[in-house]
Amino acid sequence: MTRTVPLAEAKHLPVWRRPVTLLFLMAAAMPVAFATWSALLNNFVIEVAEFDGKDIGWLHTVREIPGFFAIGVIAIIIFMREQVLGLVSLLLLGVATAVTAWFPSLGGILTITMLSSIGFHYYETVNQSLQLQWLDKLRAPKMLGWLLAAGSAATLVAYGLIVLTWETLGLTYNIVYLLAGGFTAAVAIFCMFAYPQFEAPNPQVKKMILRRRYWLYYLLQFVAGARRQIFVVFAGFMMVEKFGFQVHEVTALFLINLVANMIFAPLMGRAVFQYGERATLIFEYAGLVIVFLAYGGIYYFGWGVLLAAVLYVIDHMLFALALALKTYFQKIADPGDIAPTAAVAFTINHIAAVFLPALLGYLWLVSPGAVFLLAACMAGASLLLALLIPRHPEPGHETILSAVAPAPAE
């Protein structure tokens, strides 16, 4: 990647070499490694490393530490272009995923998880920044929906192969991790050499910034990160620990999620475009309150595996609406703030994620239902915050309170 091409001139490139195509290619490559790692993780750590709730809590705490330090992206982009950093991070994610099964012990799994997490979180930080810089505000909601669908479609193939061949061909964790991680790494290397470096029209601020007028966005990120961690860590773990799901059964559940995302993610993008960020986020958070309360009911009232599986799929469908948080920020942000604020937002998103999984791992040993009730409370807090988003957010009108007490520029 030696040639620099301004975004305005990129439309003259062949379709396959344009910025949007690169975004789609990266969107398809990343989930193959990350989602495959996630699908096999609970079975791998229980069957091979004999993890319990405490161990899985510590693993996810370690996994989220790089997310907390995503603010380091600001320092790195002083010396390295965002596009290059994104692809290097994607390569690290792929390589670390490929060798996961080589370290079947608590220490080994925590170490390789840390490396793959550095790749994932730095990639996601930069990718979010590039999306908001390269997509115009009018097209962004719809295109973000299609990017989610592209990732689901690519992962669908990988999961389909796992479901169909895991028992038939006697696959091992090592083989599947090598294939999935190797694919992601290969795509990253291809993109490094096949695409020029795209230059956005607005130079990005290369220092940490915290603007008071973004306070609502920061709070939404904080609560979303805490709430999401509970689902990511414990919902899948519950399916294996409580209901005895096997690898192919967990992967089949992921397959259902992928198909749902392929169908509904573009529709979610259109919903954000049509109804606005306020309405769609209110709908998402209200739905999540119900989902987490129902998860608690599974433990307190003995509701069955079918309900748990249905709730798992509904949560993933609602999560697609999280793209509205991205477009909300895109509408209120100064163009030069996108990269540094993406890094700051990732750090804020992961503040609770660093300590919450480990602490809740101990609570899980005592009362799993209480873990999900806590998640419902967090979803309720997100719902209350979403009510403060204006119907048409823009600089100077970041919240419904702006008309009463305008936020300062800084």
C-alpha cells in the first residue's frame, strides 16, 4: 500500500478496489476468525481446559483489557495510517485465532486470548472510524446494515461447514481454529497489497479529546459495554453448562443468528434511516430489558432450553440496531473528531468489561439468574439515556436538553 488516493478520486478506480469494497472485504474477514473462536470457545474451555464460571469470567476480563486500552490507537495513528493499522490488527487476530488450540491450559488460553483481543479491538476501533469517515451521513445507516449482513454471510459458510462436518469428519478444535484464523490472516495480507491508501478529506485529530457535548454518547457507550459483556460471557456459557449443548449444537444456534442478521441487518439500517436513532435505540433497549428478565426466569422458574435458544437469537437481532449509536455520533461529531473519539469510545465501552466478567463469574457460582437481572437493569439505564436523544441530532443539538442548556463546544 504505497499509493495514496483521495476519497473523491476513488470512484474512478475499479469497483473491487474502492473504499466501500475494502470495508465489505474486511467486514467479511473479521467475523470468520472471531465468531469461530466464540462458537467453539465454551466447549473448548470446558472439555479441554476444564473451566468453571470463575475461569470463564477471568478469561473474558483478560479479553477485554485491550479494549480498555483502545485509546492507544490515538498514539499509533501518529506514526501509522489508520487503514494500515486496521489491516495489521486484522492479521494479528487471524494468526492468534489459528493457534488457539495449541495452548490448552488456563495460562496458555489467557495469553493467546490477550493477543487475539489486541487484534480484534484495535481493528474494531479503526474500522468504526474508517466507516464513519468513508461513508456519507445519508448512506451510512443503510451501508452499515449491509456491512453487518456481509459479515454474517461470510461466517454462515464457516459455521455451516462446522455443523455439517464436525462429527462426520471428526474435526478437531485445532483444525477449525487453523482454518478460520488462517482465512482471516490471508484476507488481511491480500488487502495490504491490493488496495491503495485512501485519504479522507478531513484530517483527524491525533490526540485524546473529551468533549462535553458528547457526554450522552459516552454514557451510552459505557452502559452498552457493561450490558453487552454479560450476554457475551454468560449466555453462551449457560447453553453449554446448564443445557449441555455440544459444539455442533452451539454452532447451529450461531447459524440461526447469522441467517437472521443477513435478513434483518439491512432492514435495521433502513429503520434507522427512516425512524431515526432515538426511536430505534429505544426499541432495542426496551427489547433487551425483556430478554434479560426472561433469561433470569430460566433460572428462577426453570423455563426450558427452547426459550433460552429463542432469547439468544432475539438478542442478536436487537444488537444489529446498535449501528444507530454509530450514526448518532456521526451526526453530532466534528469530522476531525471521528478517529480519536472512536478510540475514546472503545475505552469507555470497556471500562466495566475489564472487571465485570471476573466479578460476575463469582456471582454466577452463587446465583446465575442474578447475573441476568443485573443485565436487565443496565438495559433499563440505556433505555432512559436513549430518551434524551433528539429526533434529528446535529452539532449543537446533541441531546433534547441542548435547547435548555446548550453544551459548550469543548
